[in-house]
Amino acid sequence: MIITIDGPAAAGKGTLAAALAKHYKLAYFDTGMVYRAVGLQMVLDKLNLSDENAAEKIAKQLTFEKMMELSRHPDFRSDIGGQAASKVSAFSKVRAALLKMQQNFSLNPVFADGTPANGAVYDGRDTGTVVCPDADIKFFVIASAEVRAERRYKEFIAKGIKTTLKKVLEDMLERDKRDSERAAAPLKPAKDAVLLDTSNMNAEQEIAEAVKIIETKINKA
Ligand code: DC
């Protein structure tokens, strides 16, 4: 079974993806990591984030191991990493270079320890539209910008990352705009995606709602 979960930043995709992966014993691919890895490598190499060819070169050389190594850098999950990822992800050459790596995972999904899984949960912006258009179940998760900023702000503070709620909200609105208006695979729901608005839901309610939707689909099939 392949499940895709797309939507804007901090809408509740990651929490839902991890919970569904655990519930259905599926592997998990957080596809934002591939763009964060390329963006962060550009920052570390002091390259210009508007240089598409330089970003494409890094994307072509990216391996799973390198991505995991970069994920341990303190800026991988910070505003710096998020903004850099959003910028490089707007380049169609970068997206093309990273597509196969993401699609191959659905052919041979594996858990974090390398053991094979019977399917995967993908989380990202275009996993239901471009990466896995034939996925069995697709979700498009949304929440108001204020709710999302509040969630992300709390995550940053918990991780010891210094910022303000205002800065997080501004950063989020800027990223939303870029991710939705870009020409290459803009953020939008797949035609067959189920829309899940988590603005007034806590994590448990969101997970319960998604499981209910999946069970209804499975029982109908
Ligand atoms: O989900 P995230 O915050 O880690 O994603 C970081 C950036 O990567 C996001 O601003 C847009 C980009 N991204 C994308 O374009 N396509 C994906 N499937 C996942 C992420």
C-alpha cells in the first residue's frame, strides 16, 4: 500500500505520516529531506541559492547516505534549511534530478533499519501528483497559517532554536507563496486526494480521522 500526504508546512503531515506508517507497518519517506539536503549543501558550499545549475549538480550527486548525514546538521530543520529547500525546490532541473530517487523507494520500500516493508507513506508537496500518482490513498492536509506558525514555533523552541512567532509566520507565508506559485510541480491537491483540515484537531483526532478514511476506502475496494 502506498499512501501520500501532501500539504503546506506544519499542516500536520509529518505527525500523520509517522503515525500511519506505524499503524499499517509501512516505511516512511519524508520527501522534504531531499530538498533540504540540496538547499543546505548549497548554503554550506556558499553557493548562490538562485543558481539552478549549481543546485542541479548537487541534486544529481545526492545519495541517501549523504542526505542522512546532512540531516544531522543543526540548520537542516531551521528556517535557513527550510528557506534554502523551498528555493532550490522551485527549479525544475533539481526536481527532475531527485524524482527517480523518490520513486524508487516505492518499488523497494525499507524501514529505517533497512528491512523491507510492504509499502510506504510519503510526505511532501507533490507526492500524490508527481512522485506517486498511482498511490492507493492520497491526503492533502491543510490548516490555517496562524495555527501552523504556532505549531512550528513550539517545535523550534522545544529544539532550542531561537526565533519569534512573528518571524515563523512571515517565513511560513513566504514559503507557502513560493511553493504554490512555482511553475515546477506547485503545491496543489491531487484530483483524487482527500482534504483534511487539521486547524481544529489535535494529533490524535487527525490520526483517527485519517485511519477512518483509509478503512472506509479499504472496505469499499
Ligand atoms: O516539508 P518540508 O518543510 O521539509 O519541505 C521543505 C521544502 O521542500 C518546502 O518548502 C518545499 C520543498 N518540497 C517540495 O517542493 N516537494 C516535496 N515533495 C517536499 C518538499
